[in-house]
Amino acid sequence: MRLIASDFITRFRPSLCDLRVWLRHHDALEREETEYELVLRRLGNRHEQQHLATLGECLDLSGVAEEERIRRTSEAIATRVPVIYQPAFRVMQRFGDIEAEIVGYPDFLIHDSDGYIVRDAKMARRIDEENHPEILLQVQLYGWLFEQSVGVAPKILQVFNGMEEIVPVAHDGASALVALERIAAIKRTQEEAYEPVGWTKCGPCGYNERCWNQAEANGDVALVPDVDQSLARTLNSIGIRTRRELLHNFDFASLSELKRPVGNRQQRVGKKAERILQFAEAMEQRTERILCTPAIPALPNYAMFDLEGMPPHLDELDRIYLWGVQVFGENPSEFMPAVSGFGSDGDRDGWLAFLANAKKVFETCGDVPFVHWASYEKTYLAKYIQRYGDPDGVACRVMANLLDLLPITRESVILPVPSFSLKVIEQHVGYERKLTEGNGQWAMAKFIEATETADEAKRKELMNEILVYNEEDLSAMWAVFRWLQSKTGETISAPQAS
């Protein structure tokens, strides 16, 4: 069996999934890389090349066939070549009755007085067990491969992270081998094991469509909202694989007493059982159940509010590049986007433009609610107040008028849907987007492309695509908002998703 250091990436990214390891090992068809994934790959390669340029003259083994690369790596270490780029190691290892060939290509070997540093370049900023265990395991395996191949341990293991810092990694080959043995066991199984799907967990995965379609066809219990991954596995282990089986075998009392592992302890399902059974029934019967009138204040106007941002591992500021606002109701406004500029003060400029737009909304409509979906907008309002201040108190006024539609929706309705993502709910209520391929990652890819191009016409074209996407987000939220306003407490047949 062939095991490679990047198997850790397969298992842990974009989410922990044993099935993805098995599917790739068995050459299951995976969707093509998205624009976002291609951008990440390009940025990662550039990050690596920029660091390589700082290391001086090197032996470049990239592109060399594996057998030749392994031989030349050994020779280069023996002659103490100062920098070896893309070396290769291969070691045979037995895991029980599995004979494995373990291969690894670290990015750099750097000679330092009496030994070699093993260093990898990663775009990630937080190199730790909580955020990126796969990076630690990968680099630790490189250290083990070096020691097995050379006969001495590397001087130190390091990662050149996305903040251009050198981060030390503990030399713990034993942990890497334990994790690799788990991967070997997954690969050797003849049939795929059960892996519960999840909306957030599976969204970015290349096998998302395959696994999601299969789960829907089977009526998988993991599709039921509030059935977490641990509970889905526990139910599956006792033969409860579908919503129908869940409803047939459990009532509130018995499901609430069921225990599943949470961390290092066993925890009862408890009060969640009622909602789980309600969701399962709604999905089986394709009905909506209105629990109570949604807690929406009756006002003439509402401002829909949605942000597009860059995550910390892609941007040094962890910034918002688009603040989208539009008033709907009796006195509707035009779409009011505030876009971050591309210069050194661009982030501040975007913030100030948003404050100007928000001030205009308050001057026109008074204390209108700023309606958003989930906690992202509130979190970043607070960050930007701290980052750039709020001289006129407009941002604090927005903060005081935030209205999060997600908890209102969850508390007032039971829906036959697998997730309370806005994009799922908007489809349920019948909203149809014109930009069907757009999502947050797509928008990030477009913005990165716009940032890097020197062609002003191309930049404008890319930004216009992002603006269309954000404007549709606001319209979709308004459609869900209006749908919620119409609910009064009846159980009705659910509309079919478009």
C-alpha cells in the first residue's frame, strides 16, 4: 500500500472525513477544482516560491521523477548541499499485516551547521492542533522519514506560515505513524464505511454532490437538522440509518435519553430530541410546521445587510471587502454597496463608505432594523469599530438595530430542509437567483483576481459580478423575511424547492 504525507490533508481538509480518504484511494470521480480552490493553489505556490527566493542558491528537485529524486536527495544530504528544494523520501513500514510504502516530499531541507532543518511552506496562519492538525502531522512525518532515511534526526521541524513567520513543530514521528496507520486501515477496507453528511462539513468537498445525493436518496438521518455528527454515528451504530427508522423507533422520551460521545464523555440528547423528531417528521411528510408567529417588529421599512469578507488565512487584515445594504418596504432604496479600495487605505475607505451609507439610511428611515443572517455581520461590526473607530456613532447605532433572522426562523418554524443556511431557506420559499454559480468562496476568488489584475476594465468587470451576487443575497434575505412575516401558526404543505 502506498501512503503519502498529503493523505493527512485528504483526511482533515476541508473537514475531517474518513470516506474522502477511501474514495480517493479507490479513484472515485471527484468534481473539478472550483475557482476558489484554484486561487488557493496559486497563492500557495506563490507563497512557497517567494520563500524559496530568500534562501539563496538551492538544488531544485521539483519535477524530477520519484526514483531519481530520492537518490539525488540522499546524495545532496551526504554532501551537505545548503538548500534542497522538493526533496523526496521513501520508507517501508509495517502496520500489523499491512505492508506500506510511505512517501513524502517536504518543501525545503536547509543545512544549518551540524544538521538539516525540515521546513514546509503553508498559507495557514494558525499552525496548531486545534486549527491545523494535518499540517503538524505532515511535517512530523517528514521528520520521521528524514530520520529513517538518513539515520539521524533533523535538527528541527518548521513551517513558514501565512504571516511569513517560522513556526517550530515538535518532532513526534510516533504520532504521525499512529495517524497514518488509521489512514492505512481506511484504505484497505473493501466497502466504504458510513460517514454522516453535514451542510457545512460537506459543502467545500469535491465529493459533496455524490455523497449528498446518496444521503437524500436514502433519507439519511444525518440530514435532519440538530442531528449532529456524533448522534448520526451513534444512531447508525444501532441500526437507525434513516429518518423513517428514527421516527419508528424513538419518541421524545427514548431519544432524549439516548447518549452519544461528546468530547471525552457521554451526553444525553436531552431537550433537542423534540426538535429532531419534529424536523424528521416534517421532512418525511414534506410539511411546514409553524411553532409561533415570527418575532419580527412591525415597521414600514427594513434594511437588508450582508457582508463579503476575506478570511484570516488569505488576508493580513482579515477584512470585509464589501458592505452591502438595501432598504426594502414602503420607502425602498437602491442597492448601496460600500467596496473596499485596492490601495493601502482601501480597507478604511470601505468602512467609511459603509458608515456614510448607513447614516443615509438612518436619516431617511429612522431607526430601521438592519436585518442579517447569522452572527457574521455583528462580529465584524465590532471588529471594525475597534479597528477604525466610530466617530459619529453610526456603527453603534447599526449594532443596536441589528436583527438576526436566523434564530427567528429557527425558533418559529419547522421546515423539511437539511440546513438553515440562507441559500437553503431561500430555495424553500421559492426565491430564484440569476447568478446560480455564486457563493461566498466564488466571490472571494473574484475579489482576489480583481486585486491582482492591473487591467482596470477587467477589475471593474470582476467587481460588478461580486456586486450582483451581494445584491441577490439581499433580495433573497428580503424574500425569506417576507415569507416569515406571512406565517401565523398553521401546518401546511411545503412548497417544492426550485
